[in-house]
Amino acid sequence: MERGDNLKAVIFDMDGVIVDSEPVHRELEIGLLEELGGRITPEEYEGFIGTTDHYMWSTFKRQFDIDLSVEEMVDIKKKRFIENIHRLRLVDHFRELLLMLYESDYQLGLASSNNNKAINTIVERFDLSRYFHFLISGEDVAKGKPDPEIFLKASKEMDIPPIHCLVIEDASNGAKAAKAAGMKCIGFQNPNSGNQDLSEADLIVDSLADITLAMMKNLFK
């Protein structure tokens, strides 16, 4: 399909962009870490937002000499998150943005550091599957954000070069990954995602309602 602009695909992060889940992640992860004898500051925790479960719990295991294996800790957190999905809601104005892009015939994808079960459960709960061409999780890549692998995999999945892709992210690690992949990035400053440095994004918004088709197309001029 030929277009008058170079934007061909939009890739959404999930936690903090599609669903307002970061407060639940924070509560469950800090709670589990404290159960296991570890303690970190809110500022230290914010550095893990956007990374994979395996990276975070591997770091905690080394830092606090935790007896449980990384896999056991990841499984506990995964189970608790699934049990709490009923508490989640869509980010304000996400569905309107999604429908606008879908009706404009852009390819749409989801690339999240979360695990496959959580992604599939959320997509099903909010009836989003019809809109996305693909779903990629942190379990589908060897290196999590800020490494660009997840976005490069998305580009390959769609058969669309990175220079024609736009990523919407709420986390510093995600914005870094998108730019490292050679993609444009809109940073969404979600207050529930903590004090994220989105300075590497091409554009920063305070609300998904601020994102327009004209704004996105202008990034590719």
C-alpha cells in the first residue's frame, strides 16, 4: 500500500501505554522482593521499568543473594500478576488512538517486556486481538529493552524496515530500545510509570489524546 508519508507501522509498548499496570507491577515486585529479604528505593525500582522479568530478578538474586532461582521468582510474580489483572484498566484515550490508527490501515503491533501469558490475558480481557498484527513478549527475545532486539524482531515480523516504524513508549528503557532500533519514538509521560527519562524520544506527550495522525506523519518528514 503506497502512502504519502513514510510511516507504515506503529508498535505499542503494553505496560503503561495500553494498560495502566505499572502501579500493580510495583506493588507485587517490591512486595515479593521484601518477602525474600531485599529492599530497594523507589528511584532504584524505576530503573527496572520496561525491562524483562528475567533481567530484574537476576539482578535482585545477585544483589541480595536470594536462595530461590530466578525462574522460581519470575513464576511467583507472573502468577500474582495474572491474579491481579482484574484490577487493571486501559490507559486513558488508548482505545481511541488504536481505532484511529486501525481505521487508517497502518500495521499495528505490540512489543512488551512482559511475559506471553500476561500479554495474551490482557489482549483477551480488553478485546484487542483484532487490531494487532503481532504480539511479541520479553520471552521471545534473548535481550530485553534497552537492547533493540524486540523492536528489530517486530520490524522483521511485519517486513517493514525500522525507518518506517513508530514506537509509543512510557519507559526510558523502551525509548532507548526504539531509537537504537532506528525507529521513531513518541514518549508518553505516564505519571504512574514513575520519573522516566524520555529525552531520547522524538516527541514527548502527557496524554495519548495529544497524539494525532498529523503529528505522527510529521516525525517522518
